[in-house]
Amino acid sequence: MTRLHVAIPVRWSDLDAHGHVNNARMFTLLEEARIAAFWGGGPASPPTAVLETGAGAEVLTLIAAQQIEYRAPIPYHREPLDVELWMGRLGGASLQVCYEVFSPVGHEPRTLYVRAATTIVLVDRDSGAPRRLPDEARAAWEPFVDEPLTFRG
Amino acid sequence: MTRLHVAIPVRWSDLDAHGHVNNARMFTLLEEARIAAFWGGGPASPPTAVLETGAGAEVLTLIAAQQIEYRAPIPYHREPLDVELWMGRLGGASLQVCYEVFSPVGHEPRTLYVRAATTIVLVDRDSGAPRRLPDEARAAWEPFVDEPLTFRG
Amino acid sequence: MTRLHVAIPVRWSDLDAHGHVNNARMFTLLEEARIAAFWGGGPASPPTAVLETGAGAEVLTLIAAQQIEYRAPIPYHREPLDVELWMGRLGGASLQVCYEVFSPVGHEPRTLYVRAATTIVLVDRDSGAPRRLPDEARAAWEPFVDEPLTFRG
Amino acid sequence: MTRLHVAIPVRWSDLDAHGHVNNARMFTLLEEARIAAFWGGGPASPPTAVLETGAGAEVLTLIAAQQIEYRAPIPYHREPLDVELWMGRLGGASLQVCYEVFSPVGHEPRTLYVRAATTIVLVDRDSGAPRRLPDEARAAWEPFVDEPLTFRG
């Protein structure tokens, strides 16, 4: 089991009027974790020309689906959340990123806040047609393939 | 089949660097639709003292789970998105809101952008214990119960 | 004195952990008001080909400066805020939009929450060079020129 | 001249449809820098019981006014922005935080993106009355008082 760990800071404005991290904002935190881990910022960094996420990219990585379970409300933490990520599936022109979001490293007891999965498809920027996952990316990401999450209900 | 329709404006800052509504921000739009439809702003408006969503509420409505399918990227629209909502399930202390998000009313062709579902649990603000859905709320929401969405994959 | 009025809805997630509209988010609400009033949505609607705010626009409208005074914390309102806007200055390649943000229409007493001003410069998308305000836009906006706001301190 | 430096990460979703950090979002980044530098996370960390920014705080730190100049559009950076902060004024029940936001450390040429100032007042959570800046906070912050920024126009 090879998972990546990414430290994701919570902003004060991520809190809602209940004083918890807002449910929608959590997907922003997952997006940051995913980019840091797999899109050029982490140890599995694939060629950035191929999977660039910026406005000028040739291949867009579109989100096709997401699923999330919130296990406990997340209070404000000055220390970054500890996000575990892995590839739940690595298909031809799509992939699934899985996440488990924990309390900051060192906090006792370690708390699982969120379990989530994001299905991503690669498409051509201009035509919108599916684009095969490049070999370099597949090679870079294969070490991080693990059992996909299953969800309640 | 009795569904509610809510008009949800998109903000310019909801767009990401691809010029599409950001995947995480979509959950903010769903949140707004849900509040407008079922939490005191819509035709099914239950007693606000019971299901108040503000900071001083006695009963918190916590998001337990969400699932979403993005069918097409959403460009900037000056007119509000057309969100259809219904209750996919009305349980003892929990419920599921289902959504289909369409292009603004009058746009041709009508486009389905997003299908989603949110599972909500009612808990006591202080103890965190589950709280039964009040009878008034159940009565108000029952007319909007319909078949829950099923998702691909 | 000819001012425009725009109704700007507050989202529940605009609130921070104090239960007030977040100070930074207020600039998002001002942005929405400005676009609705002057960029194709309001009565002074100039040619949208010229001042399009979208990703494909030839002329970018860059924010050069902003100033704001918060007069009172803004609680959650289901009804939209009432934003008054006018042009504090209409220069060669720049302009200043002024705002006063009030409680929703009908709320008593009417409360002034925010006074603000935004200085905007028009620049060429590719070269970044200043671009003169087109005559059509100037003609459309001149009726809304009024005394610019002055700020304390 | 004693200024604090804080590293503030940009999120991908902070970008707008032009591919630049959104003008309103910049105030969120300034908020994060301010909290990290002066509210318990930085070297000048005052007693957190007194100036806690969370939902349960006795003393609220309300934003009274802000001013900003945008010098250059901010593209996406994987490395955090370099924010310089200091106290432009330390009054009885109010203070002014000044900021200069630069490109990430190591980027050449070093670019000044933003100059800004925030005026903050301390008020009692319940009564709303002004509350004097505690002696401990004043002592902690005095080393960081420097010339306040002046703005164009």
C-alpha cells in the first residue's frame, strides 16, 4: 500500500457560520491535494507539459464525478490537514483519485474527517475528445494504485 | 413527480481558469438551491425555528455524504441556472436531497450539466446526538419525495 | 444624481465563523454588482463585444485599486442586498465605480453596510497596453457619473 | 525597519477566468497572511486567549477599512507568495496592518504584485463596544511598527 501524504492548510475563510470547514470548500481542499500530489508538485510528478492544469493546457483534466463522506465536522486548525491520496483506478483515458483527510500530523487522537473519490477524464482542449493517459504519466502514477474506496449507502 | 425549481445565479468568480464553473463551487450552488427550496425560502418552507441554518440554530443540519456527476462543463451565464430538486429519501433523522442542474430557462438546447445528491443528518447543536425530523418538516417535504437518483460506476 | 440599483443575493457560504459576510467576500459581491450594472446586464449596458468580461475578451478590464469602509457587520439575509452604484470618474483609459451597499429593500431601518470604490483600467489582452474607453461605452456610462466617494482617514 | 515575511500558498481555484488571482480573493490571501503573522502563528504571537479569531472569541477583530493597489496580475504559482507585513499604526482600540505581496522567494525578477492596508478595530463580542488593545498584544506588536503605506490617487 503506497499512499502519498500532502499537507493542506485550511484558511480561516473556509469556515462557515457553524465554525466548521464548509462542505463545498472541502472539494477545494481535495483539489489542492490532488494537484500537489499528482500534477507536478509531488513525488510522482509527471511531465508538466502533458498534464498541465493551467489555462494554456492542451489536455484538460475534467472532473467527471465525485463522491464524499463526511465523518466528523472539521474545526479550525492552524496546522495543515493531513491528506492521504492514492489512485483507485488508472484507466485508458480516465482515472480515479481517492482521499482520506485526517487531522493535522501530531494531533491526538488522529481523526478521520473525510473519505472521498474523484473521477477524472482527460480530454482534448479544442475537440473535447477523450485523450489517452500518456505513458509517462501512467508510469509515474502506477506505484500509487491501491484499492479504491467504497462508500456507505 | 413533484419537483421544485430554483433559479441560482452564477457569479463571475465561480469560473476557474478554464472559464468553466469550478467543480467545487458547484457544491456551493447546490447548497444555495437546497436552502432556497427547503429551508425557508421556497414553497415547502418548514418552520424556520426548527430548521434554521444560521449560527444560532439549535438543530444543525450536517452534510453526511454527497455524490455528483458532471455531464458537461458549465460556461458563464448571465441568467441563473435552473436547478430541479426533490427529496430522494425522508428518513427518521436524515434525508437525501437530489438535484439536476440545467442551463438557464429559455436556453436552447436545454442542457443537463450536473446530477447530484446530498445526504443530510439532523443533530443537536450541543450534544451532537441525532434529532428526529420534526413532524411539520416531514409534512412540508413529503409532497416532494420522488425516486432517488442513481449514479454511474 | 443618477444611481443604479442592483439586487445582489448573499450566499450562506459568504458568512464567516462570526456569522457575518466575510470582509474579502464583500469584494466578490461588489464585482457581481459592477458586472450586472455596467457590463451588459443593466440599463446602461454598453456593447458587450467591446467590454466583454469573459475569458475570450480582447480588452481586459483590470482592477487597479480598491478602497472600502465597512460600516456595520452584515448578517445573513435571504433577500438580496441593495447595492447603489455610480461612476465616480470616467477617464481616458480608466474609470472608477463607486458603491454603497444597503440592507435589503424593505428592511427597517435601512442600514448602510459598506462604502467602496474600484478603479478599473482597460488594457489590451495581448500587449497589456492601455486601451481607450470606446465611445459607445462612454456614452452609455456618462449619465451615471456622480460625485466620487471620499473615505475616512 | 522590521517586517515579517509570511509564505502564502495560492490555490488553483483562486484564479479567475483570465488565469489571474481574482481581485477579491487577494483579500483572502491578505487575511491568511495577517492571521499567520499576528494572530498566534508568527514570531509576534500575542496571547491567543485575548485575540483569538475563532467563533468563540470574546473580543472580535472587525475589519473597518481596506485599501489596495494591484501593480501586476498574479499568475498561478506553485510556490507560495511572499507577503511582507508590518503595523502601520498601533492605536488605542484599533490598528493598521500593511502588506506588500511579492512573487515567490527565488523567482526572478522579484515582482511586487500588490500593496495594501487593513484597518482593524477591536470590539466586545456581546456589546459591540470598542475594547482597548491589551498590553501584551501591544508589546508583542510594537517591534513591527513601521511607516504606513501611502496610496496613489
